[in-house]
Amino acid sequence: MINENSEPIFERSGVLLQRKFFSYLLPTIMMNVALSLGMIVDGIIVGNILGTEAFAAVNICIPIVFLFYAIYALIGVGGSTVVAHCKGRMDHEGANLNFTLSVLGLLLISGFLGITGFVFSNQISQILSGGSTLMPLVKDYYSVLILGAPALVVIPGIVYFMRADSFPKLAANILIIANVVNLTCDLIYMGVFKMGISGAAWASVTGYLVGAMFVLIYLLSSKRNLKFVKPKLSELRNCGNILLTGLPSALFGITGFIKNLAINSFLIISIGPIGVATFGVCLNMISTASIVIGGTAQTVVPVVGCTYGEKDYGGIKVIIKTAMTLVAILCGVLMVIFLLFPMQLAGLFGISGDEAMMTSIQTAIRIFAFSLPFFGINFLLTSYYQTVNRRGFASMITVFENNLVLLPLVFLLGLQFGEVGIWIAFVLNEMIVLTLILITGGIIKKRSQKDLIPILLLEKTNTRLMDVTISNSLTDATGISKTMMDFCRENGIDAKRTNHVGVIVEELSVNIIRYGFKEKEKNVIDIRLSIIDSDLVLRFRDDGRPFNPVAYIHDFGVEKTYGLRLVHEMATDFRYSYVLNFNNTMISM
């Protein structure tokens, strides 16, 4: 943009962060495909090979899957979010420490769960099945599943760190491989070897054991940025921050465990196994929706996490607006599919019966479909609040959505209106929870002693800020240098540091343009100058070739790096971080 004096006007563009959001979106969706695929595929194959009762038994064990999710989300999501914050602040030591503590936690907790869960398999199977005739099938499936807890918990937990460490495609591929193996082994174990329902559980465990081999590729890679360190005893307190940050995601698994156990028990008593099977179809609908809706919401975690660590609130607005638009579109498409093809969905899981029963299932699916738009928005906001350290708020949303609002509605409307009331309860639940989010967010903003941005609940700061995006042209590099210097003069910065800003901005911008990007490609660079009291902080973000200017000076010496030597001499602090496949450089003066 050019002003009336033919000088360029620089503004902030969301192009760089939007591009990063979409580059992470597909791998994250593929991760969700893989994570949900095991449960969905087990249901489809078990239902078609072994029948409706076996499908119901698998669904009865879903609370255990939610328990696994709770553990790897508590530590994996919590730890990787804390790591993203550290990366955004360029605290590399903190990132390595939290990575190490998280992996150790995943190993210890999953091992303990597998041993104790297997020892008490009879008692737990009895509780899960509600003492029904499905108990033998439940025990066969559960006993194998709990024995494989270390593989089923540790592998997806580590995958979250791989995303934060700029390996999103490898992270997705590991889970895809694990579940392709799971699918193949389902057919072999149950179809060829006739292992029955236990074969489905063994297939899941086998898949993740294969996935573990590929995790070793990452752990042995010299290109990974996260390293294992030896924690000091005093540093174990960091575990608390990891667990608190992961709590909202873990609560999704814990409350999902409670929700499914309570609703399955209610359905067994009130409707029978066919009610559990119908709920299983609806549950798998949510799992299917979560592949794309949840994938979009979870893409927010690493991207917003790093941006939040940088305190780039303008960037966060861009990301959330993009994610919200995408979720709305995806929810609308999925709702139409579920409304138009309910019988095909039921048939996919091998559900069959008389005309009255199939009509009932069709009604359930169509009613359930109307919950999807509200579910998508709630999921996105929960992921967002968790990432920006509104952990209590995110936890509250999860508990209300899965338990405190839903379960009373299911029981009350189920008793009053029968099966139809149960499915209506799911729609009302999501609507009520979204209303509670908006009301509670307004209360938090009103009661806060700080001025907060509505909905996002980010603190408005008094920092004087120039936040711009330039193209990869030398003209822009020269122009932004002059514009930054004018900004400094307007804000009372002394002439020496004003000149330093101009030199540093031009030097680093030109270096990024000349050496960071391929010729004739259109690229952009985000540059942010913050004036905090009398201190100046410059931040550069680009997605060009990885280049660490701080390490370059260290390796070759300031005498061989003239331009960077000038930057080094003018700066009181000079840091670099490579995260989310971004070069991030920070200079303080």
C-alpha cells in the first residue's frame, strides 16, 4: 500500500500464520483420523464379523479408551503446550526439561495402569458390563486392551511433542501407520485366526507397537530440537505446571469415561443392548466429526501456544478467526451428511434389525446431528482457553459439557420422553454449554482488574507496538527500516537507539530475503517492534530456510560475520528459536 507521498504503508498481515495454520491442519487432522480410526474400525469390523452384541461389548469398553486419552492428553497435550510457550519465549532449557519430565511421566503412569488394570480385570469387567450377559465379551476385549496400556498411551503422548518440535508430518504418519497395522491385524486376527473379540484388542496393541518403532526414528534424529536432560530434584515442581495445563484435555477423557459408563448403564437398564449399540453409532459419529472439527481445534494448540509465548496477540486473533470460520463450514457439511444418510451410517457398523428398530436408530442419528455445530464451537474454545492459560475456564467447560449438564438431561429427558429424549439431551447440552461459555467469559472480563479482549480474554497492554508484514523484496526491507525509525522518533526514543533499530531491521530483513527464500517465490516476513517502558524489543518471524544467526556468530566469530556483528554489538540480548518450522529472532535494546 502507498500513501499520498508515494511512500509504502506497512500493515500486519495474517498470511504467514494462516499459512502455518493450514500447513499444520492436514497433519493434525490425519493424527485425529488415526487416533479415532482404531475405535471406529474396531467397531465396524467387530460389528460386521461378530455381530451386534460384540459391537456393544466394544462400545462398553470405550470408557477405558477415554481413560487412556485422559492420561496422554494430561501429559502429552499439557507438556507440549508448555514446551510451545517456552519456545515462544525462546527458553530452550525449559522446553527440554518439560519434554523430559513429560516422557518419564507417560512411561511411569502407563506402566502402573497396565499392571494394576490387568490384575483386577475380573472386577473391572464386571463393573463395565453392569453384570449383564455381555460380561464375558467385555472381559476378553478389556484384558488385552489394558495390558497394552504403555503402547496405547506413550506413543500418542510423544506425538504431541513431535508436532511442537516442527515434525507434524512424521507425527501424523506414525499414528497412520499404527492404525493401518491395526486395521490389517483386525482382519487377520478375527477373520483368519478366529481370535474373536480379543483379536480386535490385540490388533490395536500390535499397531501401536509398530508405531513405537517409528517414534525411535524421531528420538534418534539429530534434527530434533527437543533433547532429553537430567532433571534436578528441585525441577520436579515443573510437573505441576504440565499437569495443570493438560488438565482440560485430560478432563475430556475422564468425564468421557464417566459419561459413557453412566449412559451405557442407563441404556442397558432402560433399552437393552440395542440401546448401547445405537449410542455406539452416535458416539462414532462424534468421533468422525472430531476427526475434522477436533483436528481444526487442536491445530490451535501448537500454533497459538508459540504465538502466545511471543505475546503476539494480533497473531492469535488471526488464527482464531481462521479456525472459527473453518469449524463452522465443516460442522455444516457434516450435519447435512448425517441428516441425509443416517441408515448408511448405521449399516456401516453392521447394525441391523426390524423396521421399528431401524427407524428408531435413524431418528437418533438425525437428532444427534443438530448437536454438531455447537459441539464444534465448544471444542475450539476449550482448546483455545487451555492454550492461553485459562485452564480453569477450559476445565469448567469440559466438566459441564460431558457430565454436569449432559447426564441430568439424559436421565430426565430419557425418563420423560424415552429414547427420543436421550438424543435431544445431547443437542440441548451443547447449546446450554455454549451459552454458559459466553456468559462466564463476560463475567471474567467484567470482574478482571485488567482490560481484557472480549471472547479471547487476552490482556490489553499499554505496550507501544509497531506490528507489520513485509514482502521478500529489498525495497520493502529498506522501506520498513525508515518506517521503524520514524516510529521510534514519534515515541521519544533517543537518536542512537533509533539508528540502531534502522540498521538492525534492514540488515536482518535483507539477510532473510537474500538467503532464506528461493528466488521468484512470494514470501513474507512478520516484524514486530515493542516499546516497553524504555526498552525496545524487535522480533522477526519467517518461514524460510532454517538459519540461526546466534549460532552462526558463535561458530564463525564476529570478525567473519560483519552484518551480524553489528546486530550483536547493538543488542543487549540476541536470541533465536526454530519452532513450527519458523525462524524466530529476538533482539532487545
